[in-house]
Amino acid sequence: MYVVIVGAGEVGSSIAASLADAHEVAVIDIDGQRVEELVYATDVLGVEGDGADLETLRDANIQKADILIASTDDDETNIVTCGTANTVTDVFTISRVKSAKFLRTWQGSQRAFGVDHMVATNLLTAESITRVVGMPAAQDVETFAEGAVQMAEFEIPEASPIAGQTVREADRYESLTFAALIRDDDVVIPTGETELRPGDDVVVIGSSESVHTFAEEIAPDVQGARDVLVVGGSDIGYHTARLLGERGLKPRLIERDHDRAREIAEALPGTTVLESDATDREFLKTEHVEDVDVVVAALDNDEKNLLASLLAKRLGAERAVAVVDSGEYVKLFEAVGVDVAVNPREATAEEITRFTREHQAENVAIIESDRAEVLEIEVDGDSVLVDRPIRESVAELPDGVVIGAITRNGERVIPRGDTVVERGDHVVVFVDTDVLESASSKL
């Protein structure tokens, strides 16, 4: 497959790195140095120029492309790029947009703007935040198999009941698989004798009920969120409050701008909108921030989100979830006290990567900035898994692959060594990035 990516920022670079091993990739960006750095780091064709310019697209050989991914930081540029490409070829086009208004227009008219698939960054980010808020202590949550299976990542607290236990001792949850541990910079595929250490990030896959039970037991001091405070009426803040409201919660939202506060209050009658500065200590005290279960910082820059998160926690808020636009800050935020840092660019790269692997995976979750992936695959006749017990088929797969869950005709099947996988089953599998390509070709 030949893929042209317009935009060599975090999203474009992440997608290019993900695809370069298995596909021909060309990357276009107006920043020549950025293109040069990406070409040096990854085996791609680099083109300096404006991706919305037809001549630049021709330089990248758009006529032979199978997929065009427009992933710059500018919505209009991305949409125009897709339309421009369509004037000379019928390439499949994917456009990244921040604003949900373009998504609504696109959804209302088939192939509007000449875009075949549209990825709305702000909405995806709000959905990620909502899943994390709904799962006590989780750092990441994704759903698979139409909601029948969940994957979640937790850091093991020092005081956790499972800290110091082996996987065999902790394996007391029905239909739950310990898929991996992220320990320092290593991905550890656990065996029964692997010790679960405080500070490890553990990735589990299983039914929603079992994952929730595990979440409650791994950190019994962290309760399910009922009182949620959203800081910032940005597009992400608005969609977060809206989605929380749809789940039956009644969030409060702080917005400093009078007109925006009024606009949100009218659009979200179930949300209490407070017009104030979220860094005003006295205001936060009068709003009893010490009773808040989760603070979601969704202001318009990383520094403000860090400040608002840490202030809220210092005043007594239980957990803080912050939007972090710069991927390089994610670990820093979590190191200084933010419980979960959500990076919109990573959420976008995840969605686009999923779509470019449409014929190999139904769904994709990227773990820890591309250290591993969780894939949902519909088993066909060519899969190494089909019509064999799992213990036989896994012997042909590389190390670093764990079968986490199976659904058959919408019903969950607990994967055991003697489970025979059938054609049409949906298998949720954890894969270390180092063996992703070799494993994917066999799955």
C-alpha cells in the first residue's frame, strides 16, 4: 500500500513510523527541517511543500497513492488537501479535524468535502477522558467487540492488595487476562510466577464487569466518580461535559469567558456552568473542590492545565485528568502529580492507524506511546488461530503476543489453552510493538 501523509507533526510522524515498516510512505510538510528529520529517522519519502498544492501532491506521487492522510494542525488545510487530491485521483482520503462542526457536516452528506473518513480530534479526546473518568484509578481504557470487551491500564499503588503478589495469586477475576506489565521502559509478558510490583503499569483485558471489579480492588481507596468538575469550556471541555451528562452524571464546568459560559449553559442544561477563573483558590474553596472526585483540566494550553490540576489536587480533589497537547509532556505531567494525562494527538493517531489497518484489525489501542498495541481481529481462514487450540497456535506466534479475549456471535468466550478459535471469532490480542508486523501477518 502506498500512503501519502500531509503534515509531519506529532500525529503525522507517529502514523508514518507506524506504517513505514509494512508500506510505502511519503510525508509532505512545509517545514523542510521537520521533513528531513523524519526521513532520517524513518524509511519514508519526504517532500517539502504545501500539501494543499496540487503540484506538491504530484511531487509525492499522489496518482499512485492508495490512501491520503491529511493531518496538519489546520482543519481547513486538511479538508482542502483531500479535495485537491480528488481532482486528479480517486485516492481514499482521511482528514483530521479538531472542530466537531466539520464532522457534523461530513456525517450529514456522504463524502462531503471529498473526504472518505474524518477523524475529529476534540471529540475523540473527550471520549477518552469520559472512559477514564468512568473507571476508578485507570490510566487508559478502550472498548472492543462492540463493548463486550474492555482493555484497561492501571498503575499498581504501593498499598494495593495485589502489590507483591504473583500473577497466579492475583488471578482471581473471572474472564480477566493479565496481558502485560509496563515496567520502567520494558514490556513484560507475565507468567504465573511474575511478581506485580508497586509502580508497575498492568494491562488487563476482559469483560466490562471483571475489569470494573479489578479496578475497584486494585485501588480500594479510589471510588467511582460522581462529582466531576470540568475546568475550561473549550471544545474538549464542552464535549466531555456533554458525554458525562449522557452517562447520567451532572458535572460542573468552570469557564472564564462570559459569552462562552452562557453558550454552554444553554446547550447543556444538565451541566452547572460556573463563570470564574479556575486558578482562583478562594473560588475553588467556595465550590468545595475538596469533595470533587475528578477534576478534568481542558483549558487551551498545557501550562494552564498543569496549574489547574495541581491546584485542585492540593485543595483536596481526589483525581486529576489533564489534556496535554504536547506528547513530550505526558510523562512529566504524571510524574508531578496529574493522575492521567490525555494527549489529543495520540488519540488521533490511534484512530487513523486503526483505519489504515482496516483489513487486518477491527480496532486498535496504542499502549504507552506506541510501546505496544491491543488489536481486535476477526479471524479468517488464513489466520494461524483458526480451528486450533490456542496452545498450538501461540507456539507459531512470536514472543510478546497475548490472546486477551474472544467473542463469538456476540458472546464472550474465555480464552484457555484448549479453546479452539473459530472462523468469524473476534479476538482481542495484546502485541508488543517489536513483533507487531510479524504477528499481524499471522493473525
